[in-house]
Amino acid sequence: MPDRVLRVRTYRWVAPSYQLSEVKGMHTEESGFKRALEYPLFSAIFNRRTRRVSKGIASIPAGSLSYTSSQSAQPLSPLEEALLIAATGITGVPMHDTPLQTETGQDITMTVMLNARGRSASSPDNAQATHFFLLNDEGTYLLKQPGDVDPHEFARSGLTPSRLIDYAAKCKVKVSDKRLDFPREYPCYIGTNRYLSNLPGSTILVPVVDMTRYYINVMLFLMGQVQPGFRSTWIDDWRFYRKAGVGKWERNGFLNPNVPPIPLGWMGTFRVHIEADLLIQNLLLSIQAMGLGGWVHAGFLGPLLLGDPDYTKYGPGLKFRFATPKTTLGRLLLRLVTPLPAWRPNPVGLDGILEGFCPPYFKDMSAAVDAVVKLKEGPGGIYNQADRDIEGVYKPGLASEFLRNVPRDTPDAIACAKDICNYIFDTYGRFPAHVDAMHVPGVWVQAHHLDLEYYDKMFVGGYTSTQAEHQRLWHNED
């Protein structure tokens, strides 16, 4: 076996807080865990590469370069998986470090955040709209952020194996006893991914973005953030640019038709999809620091992944509820000039697990808007009481002062948002119409144990010291 040497510059760093020997049998992973926590950020950035070939891979047909692994597939350990889960999880509490009034003393609505706790990547409006599904040999899971975890625990007390494994276990909600899979053919697998992706031993994290709460909150945000006289009217560019239910709000002066309008179709996801992209980068850097193989690549198509009725011949997918718009003559005629997904069945959620803020989970869109406002400003809402999260980020006495001063959503802003949301649902029979309620970015991250023999055979410097030493440090193997 050739020597495995890291051909990169080394760096000095200060080790973070960690504690070892906490879990029975954990001694075999202590050195690897310690090394991963100490691995420098810029080493992870400059040494991260796509490394697709995992231990136990059945076949890479490539002519004279064909390869079949002589090793057995090796699943990630609970601790290895827990580090990846934590890389997408709660890391503290955000600061409300913004003005609350204009320079002339007018209130700026600042009850914008949809969550009191902060995540490991930036999120518009702290929406945390991205939900990961985790696939491994034991089943398929939804990762949900547990409510009974101190958001400051890891920052203040350090990362430890027992805390990480306990946190990961609280996040995992099993939705299937099997690894989600489909026939290894197009359109289920794109190109050569069928040989390399979602194999035994691998752990997959696939993002699904709940658009509904955030979509409503963007409307409330734009009504309250923008000063009178500058609020845009909302138009439907998929319905001949007509007003999106806001005619009376133009007439009474709440919205101004003379400033650039907001076209519903052009806005797409209102940029919240960037949250999933940032979390994926966290995963890729973590994979490198841990010495695993992995890559980001095309995942299952949205309708296939979630279980669209038209794709069930390939398998049931995640069995999301799909709400099908009622067929009317007008909708049928306009289908010819209406882009997807506006007239397609809408994936609205997993009953009891992940439910969108839209019908059928709410009787109508007015009720859904009320629910978003209540989440922020109602009894027990984020901006209604100085709970331990907000108290923990402010200096003594300032949390209650902030909550007393922060301007709430106004009745006009709430009513206008309801009219836009009801327009969308009444026109298209679904909410949202211009993007799915549960948006699938279409990529996923795979982490696996690397087949080093393949890279020794094929490449110069195909991996770094973290991969070369992974089995010894994490699994006590030569």
C-alpha cells in the first residue's frame, strides 16, 4: 500500500473545547473526534473535494479504468452522523441589532424573525424553512429541531460525544424503516449517479424548504418595513399582470402604484432557498474535517421525492400530502399560458410531522396569516414574552425593554397580506402558486467512508491526511 501523505500547507490553531471518554465504547472514536474539532477552517475550504467512491461500491464500469471495491460497505457511526446533523442545527440565539424607527421617528415593523433560535447558517427572517431528510441503512428520517435543548449548550459547554449523540437522537423523526430509493434509471437517477449515489453505507441529507410561513412573512415584512408612499403594489405576472387582490389598497393609498411593483412569479422563492445552500456548504466542510468522502449532487426530482401522484409508478417517495387544485373552466383555459407549478398538485406537508401554513391544514389563507402573526406576536409568541432564549442574548433588563419597544405588524399590513394570499389561493386553488408549498432544491449531500484503494490506484494526492487517517483515528483500524 503506498504511503498516504498530505501535500498541503499546515496551520496553527487554538483547539476548541471538547471532552472525551463520555460514552461507553467511544474510545475508538476519541482521536478522530478531537481531530475533527481542531481541523482548521481554511484547511477544510482548500482541501474539500468531491470524492464519490465509497467502500463496498459494486462497480464503476469505465473500460480499462473499471473498478470494484474489495471492501465492505461501512455505515457512518452514530457520532459521525451526529456531527453532520449538528452542522445543520441550532447554534445559539440571534441578536436584534437593527433600528426600530426611521430617522424621523416612524415605526419600522421589526417582528420579522420566525424563530427565536439561530441556526448554523444564515436564514432570511430567521425563517429556518429548510428541513433535512436523512437517509441511511436503518431508514429515512426527518430532522426537526428539538424544543427542549438549550440553544447555547454547545457554545458554552463545548461539543462532547454524548451531547452530540443525544442531540441528534432528539432531532430524528423516523418516517420509514427503509432507505428511500427508486429504480436506478432516469428520471430517478441522473447520469452516472446511479452507480455512485445513495449506496449501502452512505448517509444522505436532502433539503426540503417549507415556503408557506416565510412567504406570508415576506408580505408582512414588506408592508411594515417600507415607509408610507413607497410600498409597492403586488401584481400577478402569470395572469396578465393584473393586481393581486390589492386594488382597494392602492385606492386608499396604503400601496403606491407609482413605485416598481412586486410580480409574484418573478419573486420565486423570495431568496429563502439560499438557506439550504449555506447549510449544504456546512456539511461539505464538515465531511472534509472528519476525513469522510462525500459530495453534493442531483437528488431525486421534487415530485418523485415527495410522492406526486403522477410519479408513483416509480415508488411512493416520502408520501407527502398533495393538494390538487379544483378544476374550473377558467383555470383549464389559462393552463395553456400558465407556467408550472401553478396548476399542478401542491405538496403541502407530511400530516402531523411537517405541515404547511395553507389549506387543508388551515380553513383558508386568512387563518394561515393569523397563525403566522400569532407565532410571532400572540400569547407565547416570539415577541410577546422574554423567554430564556431572548433573555439569554440581551444584557440584564434589556430583553423586556426590547419587547416593549419593538413595533408589531399593523392591522392594515395583516389585512393586506390576507388579501394577497386569498387572491393566490382563489385564483389558482393552491398556496403558494408560483412555487410549491414544499420546495425541493433538487440536490442532496452524501457522506460515506472512502475507498482509499481506488484513489491510490487512480490519482496523485486524491485525498488528504484526514481521509488517510480516518479509519485509525475513528475506528481503531490500520
